[in-house]
Amino acid sequence: MAVLDRETVAGRVAGFPRIAADRPELKQAAVALCVTEQGGVPTLVITRRAAGLRAHAGQWALPGGRLDAGEGPVEGALRELHEEIGLDLGREAVLGLLDDYVTRSGYVMTPVVCWAGPVDGFAGSEPEVAAVFEVPLADLDVDPVFETIPESDGPVIRLPLLGGFVHAPTAAVVHQFCRIACRGEVERVAGYEQPVFAWR
């Protein structure tokens, strides 16, 4: 496999023909696909949501959330990185945007790709984040598991991670990012379904 560095990933993300979801009636949100480095190995920041949250408690997630008034996806993703894991990045760290993902709970989620490089540590927001992980991109660049459900025509996508599974929307976004960043492939994820428990 070719060496994955900032220049390679930046070029692949910049060349990606992103598809935006024109759904102004829905709530707008952003998530950060934040690449860090451990010993020169690119890793992706993934959080475990706190157990006490109202929605999606204990699930794997990317730093992110609903946009504030007047915010764009880049500003929102950078703010959430600071609020959730204590990481301060400027706009120069942003490599680009991936496809919007429309969630069953009524959000348009815009993935923002950032390159942070080596990071000394994180300050997780206790009300929101139970733990912060840096997962090597090579461990995430794997074949997803697809499951059919009677409630939808689209396959439910799951990615194996640390002995369990990441579900959509996080799994869909991470899968797309790994196909682009690691392989230089164009992968669409709009048709990938979330598990029914995440629809509310």
C-alpha cells in the first residue's frame, strides 16, 4: 500500500466530486473526520458517546453536531472538535468536504476532513464524550458488513471496530472517507441505511 500522508489524502479529497444534499428544511449538522498521526501512522479520531446522553448514548461517533446560527459546516466541525475533544484547529487544517448524509432523525450531516498531525492528547467533554480513540486508517479501510432489514430497501452498513461495530451514519461516512483517502476511489453512501434503533 502506498504511503498515506497529508499531501496524498489532501489531493484525493480535493479531487472528490462531492454531492451536497439540498434539504434546507432539515436541521444542518457537521462532523469532523480528523486525521491525527501516531508514530507517522495516520489515524482517525473516533469517540465513544457518553452513557448519559439522551440520544445515541454509548455509540461510536465522530466529533460533530448541529450547526449554530450563521455557521457553515467547516466552522461547525472545528467548533465541535474544540468543544468535544479539546482540539483547536484552524481552517488551514481542513482538506475538504465529503458527501452530505441525510439521517433518519432529520439532519443533513456534512463531513469535514481535517488533518491535525501528531496530537499530544485530548480533553474529552465529560457530558458528551466517554472516550477518545485514534484508530489507524488501515484498520478502518476494511469491507463493511451489510444487512437487509424489512423496514428499508437500503442495506444497513456496519464497520467492525475494536471488537464491535460502528453503525451508520458514522459507518457510512468513515467508509466513504477510507475509500477516498486510502484507495483514491469514489464511493457513494447515500443509499446506505441506518439501523432502526437510530431512526429516532
